[in-house]
Amino acid sequence: MKQDELFHETLNDALVDTVKAVGGFKSVGHDLWPEKTVREAEQRLRDCLNPDRRDRLTPEQALWLIRKGREAGYHAAARFICLEAGYAPPQPVEPEDQKAVLQRQYIEATKTLARLVQRIDSMEIKK
């Protein structure tokens, strides 16, 4: 696992280091654009992360890359975004914790739906 850099001047710098931490330009490029040859995908990724080029990652692609970094234990891009936007540095959440949160939200949503059904039923009875 690559050690997080303490400081990046730009988001592109943080994303480049994330690419390196999760497998390199060839691997990540081909994951992003599997329809391209490995060489074409690698070059496209390099172009997207080169500030002197017109190509850019979409927000969804950048988010995918940040998630890949998180899976590899590398958080530089997430930290850069948080600090630049005025938030506290990110605290990674373990997948099991995320699952528990989603399960609690699901249970609450189910209870809310049940209450709504009861209210609708009670309104129909009054007619």
C-alpha cells in the first residue's frame, strides 16, 4: 500500500498519486475504458490527468477512482477535496459499518411506509 502524501497542490496531483496507489495508469485506464486497448486507455487516463490537455475525467469517474483509492487504503484525493472545500479530513468507514447504517435506514424507511399506509387506510375508512 502506498503511503498517503501529506500535501498535494492540485486535485490532479492527488488523483495521479491515487492511480499509482491502485495499480498504475495501464490497469486503471483499462478498468475505466475496457473497450479501448490497454495502451489507448492508459494514454486517455494520462491525458485526463494532465492539466495541459483538454480531456478530463467525469465526476463519476473521479469518484470511482477515489473509491478505488479507499479500497486500497489510499485517501489523498478524498482528503484534498475535503480540505479544499473547508471540511474536516475524511474518516474512512469500514464496509461493515456502512452496511449497518444502510440496514438501519432501510428499517426506518419501512416503518415510515407502514405509518403512511395506516394513515391512508384510516382516511379511506372515514369516507
